Amino acid sequence: MLAFDVDNTLTPPREEAPPEICAALCALRDPFVLIAGSNYDLVLHQLLNPLRLAGFVGQVDTWAASGTERWTVTVASYATMQRRRSAFSLDEHVGGDPYPVWQALRAVIVADPPGVPLTDEMILTRIGSYNLCPIGRPFECGSKEIARRRQFIIFDRETHYRRRVLGTLRTAMEPFGLAVTLGGETSFDVTAPGHDKAGAVLALLDEGAGHVTFVGDALYADGNDAVVQGLADGDSRVTAIATHDWRETLEWLQQSGRLAA
């Protein structure tokens, strides 16, 4: 069984999957699932719809929101149909009132702001996780928002801003029993331990998958795939494959003999 992260593993960041990846997934010899950090709507836009247009037909088990929402997705020639099977509620986990959590997250960023203007849309709430993005998650992404995103990415690479504030965020989340990891290129993912991507992999094993090979771009320490690396380090039934971007994922698929001729 293959399990893929989506953003920056099968697609460019926040963009649709390229034709080469769609063709590779159509040619896979092995069954595969998706275990994404993003919400389901973004997974649908980035990968599932392009996959349907590329001719893929079949069922794709999809975990979204850092592995906390599970969807059964049927990709047909005429439509992509989905049914949510289960979802963990982070709001319920923190007692039904998430505002103190959001307030604590925002306070850390306000006290140590990045090199770009802050926005009000700093926290994106998913059912099973929160995503903290210092530059915001606007509903519309125009040229101004794209430019701000690029500015922040450069700033973060030069100053290691996110890694610098990560420890402070983790300390702020300790009273709530929550974990914080780096998310994508611009944000932080906030989850409840055990309700994450590793939990999705364990569910596959519990359901009979003899072995799961997880492919992701953030298996490094503090990345939002690191929990799967930790699982692989202690469980021979799990293998973690680190890739830098979709091109490296495609190269691994080709070289590992996973694709039908």
C-alpha cells in the first residue's frame, strides 16, 4: 500500500498536479491512498479533479486536515464523488471553545511578527486541526496575496523565522495538550497527538494493510510528516520515503518499478 502526502509531494505548492504526476498515478501497480495536510476541498482542486481529467477511474481513500478527516472518494469519468467517513473534532477536544487556543497562537505571532504585514485571517480552522499562517489565508488569492506569500517564503528561508518561533508556539499549546509542526511553506499545523498522519497510517495497518510506504516532503524534524517518520523508525510495517517536491516523487516512482509499462 502506498500513501502520499499531496501538497509539494504530488503537486507544486498550492497548485494543481502536473500531467506527469497524474499519468504516473494512473499507471501505478499498487493501490494508493492520500494523507494530506490540507482540507479536502484543496485536495479535490489540487489532485483529485486533475486526476479524473487525466483518465483515472477508481476509489481513492483520502485523509485530509493532517489525517483527521477520512473521505471515501470515487473518481469516475463524469464526476468525482465523495463521502466523509469520519472526522475528529479539534474544537471538541479542547472543550468546545477554541477561542483561547486561537488567542494564544495569535499572541505568539503578534509578539514576534514576521517581516511582512499581519492579517486578520491568520488562523484557518479545519475540523480536526488548526492551521496558523502569519501572512493569512485570504478567501481570494490575488496578485497582492501571491506577492506577500513569496516575500514571506524568502524571509523565512533567510531568517528561519518559523523554526525560531516554533518552540514558543509549542510552549503556548502545552496547556491545551496540542502539538505544533511546520506546515507547507508558510504556516504551522496544530493537532492533537494521535490524531494526525501517523494515526491514518495506523488505521490502514489495523484494517489489514500488510505494509504502508508513505511518501512525503516534510518527514524532516518538525515537519508535518515527521510523525510518520517516527512511526517508521519503530515499526517494520511502515516505510517513509522523503522527497523534496513532485519531481522527486515522480523520479522515485519511476526508479522503484511502481509504474506499469
